[in-house]
Amino acid sequence: MGEVNMEELLNCALCPNICRCECPVLQVSGREAVAPSGKARLAAMLQQNQLNWDEQVLEAVSNCLGCRGCTIYCPFAELSLCDELLNTRLTARASGVKLAVTDPYISNLRSYGSPYGQKNWSSAAGEKGAEVLYFAGCTSQANHPSAVESARNLLDKAGLSFQMIEEDCCGYPAEVWGDQELARQLAAENRRKIIESGASTLVTNCPECWLTFTNRYPLWGEELPLEVIDGPTYFLKLMKNGYLKPGKSKFKKVSYHDPCIWARAAKKVDQPREILSLIPGLSVEEPLSYGECTRCCGGGSMFQLSFPEKAAAVAKRRLGEFPDQATILTACPFCREGLLQEGRQVFELIELLDSVCE
Ligand code: SF4
Ligand code: SF4
């Protein structure tokens, strides 16, 4: 378990809270308890035994999307409030407190290796022993199999041999819901299968899987002994090296939604735009907030399962920032799911790329 950093937490708890206008959960709920500094105060009081865990307190400190929106204006460069809140939540289980709403999903993870229940898919595909391993992630597999199909099509079109393994959830949802023991079990199982595959490069289009493999697995003692590459960087490289040759798009005007993790944790804001710039005839218009200042779609921290109404309200707020007629593109299964409302057309970048490449 990561240690709670009291100094950082107190900085945040006592801060004038300038970031409050960027925190999507505060914006849609209007509850001061879930403002960044409000959550930090609760976490600091829990840490100093001035407050005891109960379900209400856990609900408040769970009201964080992990979007890092608060970092945009935060004066404390080292502070990652969402990580401090996550570390704080991990101490709740020791006190026997958990959010009832997450029980069925935790139980699904234990029984099926997916928060979405029994898998109706088999992710194993491609050529055993291939150097490139494509890891789709359980959210794409369960909710958006056509994006998985597009990734496979593109690798075929590029003439590359690749493999996919029988994936389990990367473990991130279990940690976000406070069960790090289960997260580590899932990580160990994935790591075993990844090593057995013999691949030297792992590519994923799921930002949470990417962050989990690169940042969380080492913390859990499950570091992966291969290169992990994010989808936008990998597919851009295939285009630049002539493996993928895009033709004209059927969409005229598109607008790209930067997923929070790609934009603020991985700093991958140029690669998706470069991909779009290489597709002939496409006009790209930015939403109101973009790049590293993007705003969350509501899908962070598994909110679509644990707080679905709040997730939908955050997505609706974000949708208001896009030009009316533009087709929305993104590079994350949670963002695509969240933004797909209000009659908007939303696709993953990988689907657009598949549709324009021969
Ligand atoms: S996240 Fe940063 S800006 Fe926001 S309340 Fe905490 S310390 Fe202040
Ligand atoms: S990470 Fe996002 S949801 Fe969490 S406190 Fe910061 S702005 Fe709010």
C-alpha cells in the first residue's frame, strides 16, 4: 500500500482551494465536502484519528475521478491529491468499512477477472510467440468490442504479427475500490501470462491499463519485464513508418477529447493530433478545454459503475464544450462510453484509423 503523505495532505487541506472550479465532482454536486480541499481535510482528519471511518466518509473521499484536473492550478507541484485519496481509501478496509455499491463488481473481479461479470469474450488471438502483444483491457472487451476489432484490423493491415492473451482485468478497479490484495492477485496473474507469451512489447489503447502496467505494477512488486507503449504513440509510429496509409475520412469535422490519463499523467497530447493531421480531408476543431487542460468525461476511477449518475452529469457538462456539428473522437474506452449521450457521435481514434486505412 502507498503511504499517505501528511505534509502534502495538510498543504491541500489548508489551501485556498483555487482548483475548485476544475473539480468535476464538485461542479456537478455542489457539495463542499467533495471539493479537493474538502476531501483532503477529511483524509487528514482520518489520518490523525480525529475522524473514524464510516460509509458516509468513505463515500466522500471516493468522490474523486482521478482526473488530475486539480493539478492544473495547484501551487504544489509534488501533490497528487487523487493518489493521496486513493492511499487513504486503502486504509478503510482495515476498519471493516467498504462501499456497498462496489460489492457486486468486486465479487465479479474475484469470480471472473472482470468487473463486468462473466466474460462473453475470449481475448486470445493472433500468433503465439509474436513480439507484439496487444492488451485491450476489460472495459473495451465488455463494452466496445468493435474498438478491439479495429486494433486487430490495423495490426493486420500493417502486416505485423501480434498476439493477444486471455486477459484478466489489469487490477486498477480493485485498487480504486480499496481492495489492493485483489488488485495484486490480478496483476500477478496477468504478469504470469504476459511473461509466458514471450512478447517484448505490450501495446494498449486503455489509458488506465497503461498507467497500471507502468506505474502501479512496479509499486505492487509486479513490474513487467517488457516495453509498454501507449496506443496513440504506437499507431502514430506505424503511420509515420509507412505501415499504415490513411485515405480520406467520411467525417468532415472532428473534435478530439483528451482523456485525462493520456493528457495529464502520460503527457500524450500531440500524438493523437498528429494522427489526425495525417488523415486527408479532416478538419479538426478543438473543444473549449483541451490538451493538458482537458476536462474529465466522468469515467475516471470507475465512476460509470460506482457513481453512474454523477458520471453521466460530468459527461454532460463536458459535452457542452464541443462544437455542435463535430464528430467526437477519443482514445479511451471510458471516455467513449461516457460521452456517448445527448445524441452525439463518438468514436475511438483507432476506429477512425481502421476506417480510413486500406
Ligand atoms: S489540489 Fe492543490 S490547489 Fe486544489 S485545494 Fe489542494 S493544494 Fe489547493
Ligand atoms: S483528481 Fe479530479 S475529481 Fe479528484 S479532486 Fe482532483 S479535480 Fe477533483
